[in-house]
Amino acid sequence: MSEDFGFKYLLISRIFRSIGLIFVTISSPLYLKALGYSPLLIGLVFSAVVGFTAILSLSLGFLGDRKGYKKSLIIAEGISTLGVLLLVITPTSSFALLSTSLILAGITGSATGMRGLFSPGLTALVATNWKEDFERVRKMGLLSSVASLSSIGGSLMLTLMDYLPFGKIGNYKFLFFISSIFLILSFISLLFVKENREKRRIKKEKIMKKSSLKYVSKVILSNSIGAVGIGMSIPLLSLWFSLFYHATDSEIGEIFTLNYIFTSLGSFLATRVKGNILRLASITRIMNGVFLITMALSPYLFLAGIMYILRGLNAGFGAPNRTAVNIKGISPEDYGTASSLQGLATRFSQMSSSIGGYLMEIDLPLPLEIGGLLQAISGIMYLRLFRKDVEERSINAETKTVQ
């Protein structure tokens, strides 16, 4: 089997997925607002989306460890595609069907450039196909960079809202249809991705090894705190720009477009800078929180936009390093379950989007202020929890190399 493992098809999939899913993720809060729903109700919908995605991620993680991570990717992509197709045909009068469509689409988490990258099985597939830390960072960096750059397509679709001829709701419906086409193309591309099934350890434990569970519990602890902050602030960020600054869809689309360009640049830089992956991961996470707090304090849309764009650069640089740290202390046969448990905890924590919607109705800056503080705290915890583990494993790896 080629060492490439069909990596170009994985890249192509992330391109199409990012364009389609990012538009749905950015525009769905604005779509629900246009239909007359309150921030609190919109936040509750996002919480339900996150909860479903968390359960799906865990289930597909178990499946991936036993049947292959490529299968997990394909199943997840099929469900997202179905959700967006349903969103196109769902009557605007049916809130239950609208919610179901968004839940299946898996918009979840955040509208950052990373949103189009991750789906159940991706991290485990990369970890299985490529063994060396920096090679994993490089692959994830390339995937992150391509996904972030492609997310521009999704945000540019939002800028077209004011120029389409189908009316406000009709314009959203038309662009949801275009998004579904991109997700279908992503699904097809995944069929050509290969997985390294040779020399793979047979999974004996029902869940995972104790050493893997101990390590992943630390990841869950630090990530969950940050995820609560992200859930409060990022999923409804397009709605926040609309309410706080009375920004138009086109202006919001322009801000997200520049954010994705800089996120892509940050991810590309991560493939070129070889350093202490833990320190880089921790510092960038702290700065993500600082940028959110600064945005909340900005009196002008222009300044808040700049802060969000710089946050994209910082987040893009940090994400591949965090991925490498998150799997560093996990046994290979546990990659799928471990990454799914991490995703489960993170996504359940991001159900705080309902709290974010409630806080918006109290005081608009609050979701970003509290969310940013929690994310900064999680970055500090990240460094303290993993310093010993990462240093010990790095020393062991160097010793084996010398021998």
C-alpha cells in the first residue's frame, strides 16, 4: 500500500465539506432569526445539534476501532449530507423538522475554519496512517490549511445573500441546496481514501487500555472547560455580530472570509514551524480566549472583525499541535475510541450554546467575555496537565532512536 494512502482525496473531501458545511453553520442562526426565533431558542437548537453529534461521534469511534476509520468518516459524511438535503425541502413553518434537519447536518461546535475539517474518524485515520509526531502535525496542518482556505467559499456564499433574486428565505434555501451538492462531492471523495490496516493491533479491551484512558481523561478535563467557553461564544457568533453591531449578512460573510484566510495561513505555518508542540498548543489556546474577550470590548464592528481575524490566524496555528498532543499518550488500537471520547466530552460541553443564547438576551458582550475567560483557563490547564507526559514520551522516543 502506498504511503500516501489517498491523502489527496482526503484533502479534496475537506475542501468540498468546508465550503458546504461552513455556509450552513454560519447562516443557520441568521436563517432561524429571519424566521422569527429568539436567541435563546436558537441556542437550544444548537445544543440539541451538539448533543446528537457527540453521541454519533462516540458510536462511530467504537465502530472505527473495530471496522476501520474510513467507514466512520463515510457514515458521518452521509448523515451530514442527508441533513442539509432535508434543510432544503423542509417547510419553514415546521420548527421540529427544521431542528431535525440541522441536527442531522451536524453544524455543531463553531463556525471557525476548523469546522469543515473535523468529522468522526479523521484524527484516528491520520494517527493510524502516519506515526511520527511532526508528520502528523504536517498532515493535520495541510488538512487544516486546506479546510480553512476552502471555508472562504462558504462565507462568500453568505455575502451573495443580498444579490440573489429569490427573497430572503428563498436565498437561504437556494444556498442550502448548493451546500448539499458540495457535501455529496465530499462523500464521493472519501470513497477513494485508503487506510493503513496492516500491522494493526487487534483491539482486546472492551473500551480501551488503562494507560490510554488515563491520558484521555486529562485531555477531556482541559478541553471540556475550553469547550464550554467556545459553546457560549462561537456557534452563535454570526448572530452576535448581527445583534450587537447590526451587521448585514454580507458584512458578516466578509469577516468570516478573512478569518478563514488567516486560519488557513496559521495552519500552513504550523507545517513549517517545528517546536515544542505542547507549549505551542497551550499558548495559542490562551490567546484564543484573549481575542474573544477583546472582541466583546470592541465598540466597533471593524475592530471586532480584526480581532476575530487575528484569532483565526492563532487558532489555525495551534490546532495541528493540539491534535498531536491529544493522541500522543494513546495506544494505536485506541485511537478511534479515544478521539471519540474526546469529541464526546467537547461536544457535550459545547451544549453551552443555549447558555450563550440566554446571556445574549441579558447583555450581548457576556457570552464572549465569559467564553473567552474559560478558554484562556483551559490553555493554562493544558500546559500543566501534559507537561510531564509529553516530556517523558519525547525522551523515550529519542532514546529508542539512539538505540
